[in-house]
Amino acid sequence: MSTAGLHIEARGTGPAVVFTHGFGRTGDTWASQSAALAGDHHVVTWDLRGHGRSDAPDGDYTREDALADLGAVVDGAMATSGAPVLLVGHSLGGYLSLAYTLGRPETVRGLALLSTGPGFRNPASRDEYNRGIAKVAAASGLPAAVGRVAVQEDSMVIDRLDEITCPAVLICGADDRPVYLAGVRYLAGRLTDATLVEIEGAAHEPHLDRPDEVLAALRAHEALLARG
């Protein structure tokens, strides 16, 4: 795995926290939380390929490609901190964090998932979601090859949720779209060790709508992880 072509920002010392942004966004969306946590953590933000300041992929950017990139970012964070990381992900970034944890659980000490769903078992629902992704990609000016990263072709994550045993906090805005609220609540009920935080006055991007409340939820989760 290589970080070549990826825009990565790392700062601070302490337990490692790796932030992964949502579809069509960049690592800059975590500016408030990452700046606050960098005082006592090793904080890493990065841009998915074809997003922000990361190079565009040569061909289709698939889930597996993004997971390899996330793995390289995590490896770098672990090399600095000397321990597994807390993965923080928003929407697509949360889904990728779940998928990554299934493949390399020994590198993850906890999860913080914002506005995240587990994917779909029903092929018709999955197809509808993928059509929506294509529209969002076009509206965001993302090439179709980059948009492939958010396309779901299987039910791998939702089928294997019981394999994820690290502590997780699920954060959502109370005003988010019903499909995302349902996904977050489903995860909160299915993951082995999960806490649900619903934030009033926030929609699909609670870390932007209510940054201080999201930071408080992250700090509370870190305190739980520190207690072991």
C-alpha cells in the first residue's frame, strides 16, 4: 500500500485519530474537530483520490482502492503513535471505515461514524442508491471514474457487522434524511458495542452544523476507549 498522490495532513502527538471525509467533500471538513484534538492526539486527515488535493486515479476508483489508501494512511498513523487508531468517518468515509475494520480489525481501537449506513442487502435498494450516487457525482463535478468509490456492488458490510467488536459511537443529525437516520440507528442496534448520539439542529453534516457537539461526542468516546 502506498500514499503516493494522496494529500495527507498529520499533526500532534498522542493516540492516533484518522478522519475520512464523505463523498464529494475533502479532509478540510474536519477542520474544527481535528484542530481541537491535535492538542493531545496524533490527528490525520486525508483526501480520497480525485477529491480536494489528492491526485485523480488512473482508472475507476473502487471501494477496494479506497480501502488500500485508508490502510496506508492508518499504517502511517500507527508508525507515529505506536498503537491502533480511532477511525472517524462521515457518510462514505464511515462506510469505508466499517469495511476497513472488517479487513484489519487489529489496527482499529474504536470507530466514530457520522451519518453512516451499512449498505443494502436488497439489490433494488442498492441500485437506487447507486443511481443517486451517479447524480451526486455529476452535480459535484466528479468524473464517473472517481464516483465509482461510492458505488456499492455487494452487501459485504451489512452482512458482517457482528464481526466488528471495537467500541463505536454513531453520530447523526436529527434533521438528516430518513435513509441516513435509519442507517445510523440500524448500526447502533447491530454493532456489538455501540452508542448513539443524535444532535438536534443538525442534518447530514453534523460536524459542520454542530461542530462543538460532535467534538464533545468524540472526546467522550475517547475517554471510554482510554478506560479500556
